[in-house]
Amino acid sequence: MESRLSELRKRRGIAAAELARAAGVSRQTIYAMEAGDYIPNTAVALKLARILQSTVEELFRLAPDPPAAAPVVRAQLIGGGDRFPGTPLELCRVGGRLVAVPSVPLPWRLAPADGLLVDLAGSTVQLLGEETANRVLIAGCDPATSVLARHLERAHAGLVSAPVNSSAALGLLKEGLVHVAGTHLESGGAGAAAAGAQFSKNQTAVFAFAIWEQGLAVGRGNPKRIRAVEHLARRGVRLANREKGSGSRQLLDTQLQAAGIAPRSVTGYHDAPAAGHLAAAWRVYAGLADCCVATGSAARAFGLDFIALASERYDLVIRRKHLDLAPVQRLLDTLCQAALRRELETLCAYDTHETGRRVA
């Protein structure tokens, strides 16, 4: 029971003892009613309402029922980033399994979340609301996934992104934990070849997303005068490396081998790697490194100088059994829209002449 007796009594300027005499109860009873520790009978409640020129409903009301505890469910956690109790998660169902992806906040805003991690060992998640249907889960490393998400939202479908490298993305697709895997493992964008190494014949379909340039992202004005991979072995030059299994690491290793440079001679090669193109470019922007291998779009996002090394096609690999899902169909339709292509061209400097084309 919630009581407004004290509030209304003081508003009327009536002392507790005076109200007690008028209502025919003790002063201690008045205090107990005001504290919510004593529920008056009907006669006393009506007397108090008359004395205070109020109604019983204004004086006393039932406390609202406590909110129901948020349901806790099991989910398969994928993606990188720190994981701790309370980690915000985005959720998506893939083939009947609930998959959770850590939702990483930006320095100026909290990231959207559908649930919170309760227990890492038990993979339990506290839901913040009802599960959202009509979503597609994509794993990959393309910084432009956020652009695709905005355009897909206009088609009334959601996109959950697991930021992982190309090898990890294909692995998650093989495990049936994502709908789509983004890959650029082979020079020239041979997503079909990368998928063929992971899946048996006719299990997947491959669609071109965009052709990008990958190369050396260096500080604005290129203060260390880095022009080629050979310059990474110079004294005073620190590299922000990518993790094993990433297309950027593959490109770097290929270029170093062609130049006859041992990885140990490159400062920073064996440091803790950056997980993603934007993460690597940010280290250069923040002055933590002088150079990294990343896409031109990542360098552009931080205003870094860029020396192109290779042109690659970033492909989207989809299991054929998922092609008929409504959100996947909307994703494929969105790839063919001129508005998406314009934004990829202007914002990311991507070549989109093959975007949406089925290549395998």
C-alpha cells in the first residue's frame, strides 16, 4: 500500500495529533499509516478523506506490481571483443539457434542491444525485450557493413554484424552460426575459391559486394615517408599488424616475402594485433603506430594517407539453404539498389560495378 497521507496532511497544515483526534485514532496510528505500515479500515479511511477534503483513492493506493523478471535464455556467443557479465548483445536466430554478438559501444554513444550477458560459461543471456525477427546475421571485416545495415533497415529488415576476419567468418558460416560470411582471402576477391575450400560442392552461393583497394595506411602527410612495404623495416617505423587469418595479414605476409623482408625485422609485427580495418587505422590515427595494412575506406575514415597495394573483391558467401529466407532476400535486393552503390562509391571509394552479381 502506498500512502499520501503525510503529504496531504502537511499541505492542509494539520498536525498529526490534531488529525488523530478528529479521526478517533492515536497519533502513532497516523504515523504508521503515513509510513505504509498500517492499513486503515474503511471507516477510518473515509473519515481521513473527509477531514483532509480528499478522496480515499488520493490518500491510499495499491503499490504497482513489481515488473516481471526478464527472461534468461541460452545463446551461442560469437564475435570478438571483451565479454563480461552485463555485456550488451545483439541477437539473431540462425537455423533455429539463438546467436549473440557483443554490441561494442562507441566513445560517444551506447550501442543497441537486445540482451545482456549473464554468464559466459553457461552462455546465458537476459533478454531486454522480445526477440526481433526478420534479421540477417553477417560475419566479416568490411567497415561498410554499417552502410549496408542502414539501407537494409529501409527495406524493413535488420542486420546484425559480427566483426571478425575472413577466415573466422567462413568458419562461423560452416558451423551454421551466421547467414552470411564476408571474405577477401584471395587477391582479386576469389570468395568462391575461399568458400570452396570450406564447403562441399553446391552448399553455398557467392555474391560480389564491392571491389576495394587495400594497402598501407599512414599518418596524415606521411611523416615517416613510407612508400612501400620495404619501408616497414626502417628504424623508427612501427606497424599495427592484423590478426592471423585476416586478408590484410595475408596480403602483408605475401608482400614481405616478395620483398625478402623477415617479419622479425618489422617493429610491431608481433605486437597484439588490431581486430579489424578500422581498429588498425585508428592506431595509426592515435599515434600508436606509423602504418598498418587496411582498406582505403578505413584510411579515409580517419583522414590518413593511403598507398594502394592490391585491388580486391569482397564477397558475401551464403548457404544455399538460407537463400529463400525473407531477410536474406531483402539483403540481396538491397545490394542491387542504386542508392547503396552511390554511398559505397562516395563514402568508401569502392568500385560497385559488380555489386550484387552472383559469382558462384
